[in-house]
Amino acid sequence: MLIAACDDDKRKTQPEPPRPKQSFLALDREQQRLVRDYEPVSRALTAYELAFRDWQLGSLERPELLRRAASYRAVVDRSRALLLGDLATGETRRAKRLLLGALDARRTALSALPLLARYDPAWRRSVVYARRALTLLQDIRDRARLIPLPEDSVS
């Protein structure tokens, strides 16, 4: 009879030690930085959406819509570059990924104009990701008992 020995103790993975809890101030700074870097996209959104609506109604020519879309995309690109450089830890990392996903979807939508069949799904995806990111940030802030973020800071 052959008996093989196995040392299971060496193969078991040890649970990670708990990470030190982030201070309220550090969490607030981290999230405020993400929101500050995304906010120009939200501020420029209304002007772009008005131009898009005017184009759909026929009161704005296609070249002008494309010019405004390119201008808005430049804002999106700047915010994306800033967000990429932002440090995010813990659950805030997931919110950062959602914000970047929203910006990537928005870039895709703006690049697809005037082809609405490609534009619409990408634009809707950008809105969903941005809302999810804001909801996640608000949930984190609620648990930490921090002041909520302005609702219009991420759209």
C-alpha cells in the first residue's frame, strides 16, 4: 500500500489583514477630486444637449452640430485624462471605473454622430454609468456620514 502525504496547511491562503480605515477627510478629498475632474462634463452637457435637440428639430445644421460635439468631446477628453490620474481607494475605485466608463461611452457616442443607431446606445450607456457612479459615491458618503455630493455634479 502506498500512502501519499499532503501538507494542506501550506496551500491554504491566509486572509488579508484588515486594511487601515481611511479617514473621513481622506475619503472626502478623494471623492471631491473625482467629482471636480468630472464636473466640467456635466456643466457643458446642457449646451451640447440643446444643440443636439436643435439639430433633431432641424434648426441647427449638421456641420454646426458636429462642431459642438467636437467641442464637447474635448471637455470629455480633458476630464478623462484628469480622472485617470486621480487616486481612488476602496469602494471609490469602482466609482472611478464607472465614471471612466461613462466618459468612454460618451466619447463613442460623440464620435458616432450623425449615425443615431450607433450614437443612442452609447449615449444611454454613458448616462447609466454616470448615474451608477454618483449613486455609489453617495452610498459611500452616507455610510461615512459625509455631506452628500451635489446631484448635478455628475450627469
